[in-house]
Amino acid sequence: MVKVSDGQCGLCTHFGEAEKAPQLVEILSTRQASEELVSDCGHPKLANLHLRVTPVSGCDGFVLAA
Ligand code: SF4
């Protein structure tokens, strides 16, 4: 497991946005994620690129998930 900090994809509302996978809720509560997890970024400016990111990736489009 890796630690996920503010500003990183694992805590972003756009991380795995289309999938709404249960593990995303777990990342928010534990602030930890599997090193092997990769998911789509759903940011409107990036969605057409089908960008795949890890929980510890990041960009300036970060929005803290509710
Ligand atoms: S790449 Fe940016 S917008 Fe996409 S999930 Fe990561 S922080 Fe959020």
C-alpha cells in the first residue's frame, strides 16, 4: 500500500469517476491505496485522452472528492 496525500489523484473527484469503484471510497477513508491500482481520469479536459493515472499521480485539475 502507498500513502495518498492531498492533491494526488487518489483523493480527487475525477479519479475513476466513471467507474465509481468501491475501493475509491476506501482510499478516501484510509488515505492508502494499492501500488497496482490504475484508473481513468474523468476530468472534462482530459477525458478524451483516456488518461490512466495512479492514486499518487496528480495535476492542477485536482478537486477533493466529497
Ligand atoms: S489527473 Fe488531475 S484531474 Fe485527473 S484524477 Fe488526477 S488530480 Fe484529478
